[in-house]
Amino acid sequence: MKRLSEMEDVTLVAFADVSEAAVQDASSKFGAKPYTDAATMFEENELDAVYICVPPFAHGQPERLAIERNVALFVEKPVHLDLGEAREFAAEIQKRNLVSSVGYQERYIDVINRLKGELAKERPGLVIGYWMGGVPGVAWWRKRHLSGGQAVEQTTHVFDMARYLIGEVKAVQAVGMRGLIDEFEGYDTEDASAANLVFENGVIGTIFSACFLKTNQNVPSGLDIFCRHTTFNYRLRNSVTIAKNGETTTWRIQNDYQLEADRAFIDAVKAKNPGGVKSTYADSVRSLELTLAVNKAMDTRQTVELPL
């Protein structure tokens, strides 16, 4: 909201939230009309675009309201927990030629796109990914049927980055564990998981998730990519380190990638052309599919083939 409010070509018109206190607070800060019902907001305002920033379990109605009115939409990740409905939305967005974007902000990081260029020159063989941390402080996150679990809601950034840099995944194996986190009543998602990925281009990898840690010091989140002659180490939202021929080089992030994600969407809405958007709704459904396949593999202890 802050970044959008600072853009000269953007006007924040209306906010909707189920929490009246939250929507009143936001509306007073940014001079927008408050609503506690999204349908009423759409009915009473002519909108060019909408940001749908809701928890995973709340996706569905907001997207449908926007699509039915041909309103461009920027959607929080993950885009849904229901893969079938997400695919229906993707098809309808394409049919109506609507501009869409999803908040996989790492795709706009300057050093990530430099890294993507380097990987085009040298074929990877192995990828190791991580998202390590503690339990987020919102109650819905602790319920797998509301959040999707850590792989779907949080490590989705790492899975998406693996897709962006390496390619599509054709098969998944995964295991999870529970029992370390016992301080939250009703907690029923994994404390940790490991997902083996087989990419369509033959690359293999493993992505680890953990939410039981009480410290974030020296805990890695990101991707390590191993090639014949070079190792690339991406530290989440921080840097890329390249090791080659006995020398090490580090690229540190220089750009405001969150602003660039917003700017790309706004420019696409104005031009009615999604060319500058790096993470469309349809593309992000593939990241949802991958993480839901990880959940399925954990639950069944079977290899899961994609597409689901």
C-alpha cells in the first residue's frame, strides 16, 4: 500500500477486509473508501486493478469477483489451496485477456536475473534449497487445511525460484516429520520436510523446510546450484555467491525488487499488456501444483508425477 501510494499514476480507491478495524485503519492512512464486504466494494467502484492479499484459505471469492468484472488482479502467493479452481481462474483470465501478477517477488531481484543468464551458459546437475525458520505468528498458519503447510505457504518461494531458474518438475518424493512443536493447540502441519525433485531437463534436487527453529542465526534460506565448473549460492533476498576456478564472487542485491514487482504490474495494467510481468497467475498455478504435489508425496509416501 505504501509503495502504490507513492506512485503518481496510481490512486488507491477502496479497501475491503473482514476486519473492520483493519480496513478503517488502512483507509484512513491512504484516503480510500473502507468496506467489510468485497462484493460491495466491486459494485460501488469502477476499478482498473485489485490487489488480493489474503491467507491461502481465503482465495476464491475475491478472484472470482475481479475476473467477472474484467479487473486486472495481483494475487498473494500461494494463489489458492484448491488446484482445480485455480486452474479454472487461470483459464478464465487467459480467455478474457486480463493482466495478472502474483507476489513471487524474488523473480524481480536484479542478481536473480543475472544468475538466470549465467545458468543459460552452464547446465546444472544438482539443486539444494532451504527455507528454515520458526512458526509465523498467525493462528491460521498452524492449521494445514488453512495454510497448506510450510511447503505450500512459505517454502513456495524456494520452489518457485527453482522452477524459474532450473525448469519444470516432473516427479516428486517427500517426507515430513512432526513432534518438535508442541506449544500450539491444534497445530497439525509438518515441523520439517524434505522434497526430492526430478526436473524435466534431468536435473535433480532436494528442497528442505523447517519451522521449528528458535534461532535464525546462520540459518540458510535460498538455493545452492551445482554445475560442472561453477557453484551458485543464492541467499534468500540477500545475495548470489559464485565459486569458479578457485575464485569467489558475491553479487549483492541493489534494487527494490518489491517496488519493481508492483511497477511491472501497474505498467502492464496501463498498457493492457502483461509482457513485463515475471509471474502471471497461470505460471503461479504451476508453483501451487508443485507444492501440493509435495504435500501429496508426504501424505502417501509415494512418488507423485506431475501434472497432478
